[in-house]
Amino acid sequence: MADSATGPQLLHLVFGGELDSIEGVTFKDLDSLDIVGIYPNYAAAHVAWKAKAQQTVDNAQMRYFIVHLHRLLDPVGGGAKN
């Protein structure tokens, strides 16, 4: 993971799983979701997301996502505050 001391800590979650259909975001089995990790910034999350997405490129129904946790933690301000 990247060092959070180099900038503000804006947490991002990377996770994925197999979808029911390529046209939606309903997962086939919530118990088998792959929680890749929580990262201190978008750049680190993007690296993890890209690696997992590339590993599953042969499965059209497998999708990985980046969730901006910092927005959920501070929905009014949209980010972390010092």
C-alpha cells in the first residue's frame, strides 16, 4: 500500500465479484465477493483494481469496483478534514 503521509488520507475500497448479468451490478453470490482491500488514496486503489481486473479479463461477468469511502465518511464535505 502507498504511504498515507505523502498526502491527505482519502480511503478507497476495492472489491469485486461475479455479476448476474453484464448489464447490471447485481452479484451472483454476495458470500463470494472478493474484498481486495482498503487503500489510502485513489492512485493506490486504482493499481489494485487494475491488477484484479486484468486477472479476471476472461470472465465477462466478473467485475471489480473502487468505492470512495472518504465520501461516505464525510458525505457533506466530500472528503477528509484535518
